[in-house]
Amino acid sequence: MNKREAVYIGLGSNLANPRSQLENALQELDDLPETMVTAASSLYESAPMGPTDQPDYLNAVACIATALEPLPLLDALQALELAHQRSRQQHWGPRTLDLDILLYGERVIDEERLQVPHPHMHNRSFVLQPLLEISPETVIPGRGAAAGWLPRCEPLQIRRLSD
């Protein structure tokens, strides 16, 4: 078996029972080949970015240990999104499931289909809060401590949901 790397995945949903979408996606992440979920944050509710005429989002961050390389992992995540009837009709529009690779070990990846670290993660409290919940010492390659970015984020109403 190949060496597994720690990868952080951002999860989001605001359609078709978002809590269930995220809970199912966490199980499906754990079911990917050569992959297991090692940590998952609480769920966080926040106002949508972009168009405001859509429901609030539920977000979470999971840490997985995977032997999948970045692009095959991206393909697997996009297949999960499709299985959840993800539609990409509107930028920042409503969605049943959004899965983003935030960090892939300490790698910096700049390819047409994939940029890691996620290019906007340091500006999004709905990513940083759940990330810091499960990994308070996270360093974003090229940007420094994730905790240092949270106070700089746009003030966005975000609340942690009880389990």
C-alpha cells in the first residue's frame, strides 16, 4: 500500500437536507479506496457567499488519510458530488454538495484543475473555523498559520451547530 497523506477536505451544502448531505458525504469519503476519515469538525451554519437569494449553508472540514494522488482524489470527490446531484449552473450558487481539497499534506499544487492550498481558504471563516477546530496548529503553505487568518476574514455570521 502506498504511503497515506493527511488531506483536508471542505464540505458544504445548502440544498436537499444539508445535514444529511454532509453526514453521507463523510461516510462516502471514508469508503474511498485507500482512504479513511481521521477527523471531522462540527457542522457550521453560515450565510451564503455570492447570491443571497439562496438558503444558508452548512459547512464542515474533514481530515482524511489517503494514498490517492491529488488528481485521482479530485476525480473521486467530483464523482461524489455528481452522485449527490450537484449542479454547476451558477458560480457560488446553491448546491447539494461541494467538496474542496483544502490542503494535501504540505504540497503546493498549481494545475489547471486543482490549486492547493485552496486559493481562497485563508479568506473564508466557514473554512477556517471548522479546520481550526480539528487542527488548531494548521499551517497553510505559503501563507503561514491558519489561525492568524481567521481574524482577517470578512465578518460573516457563522455558528457552530450542536451535535
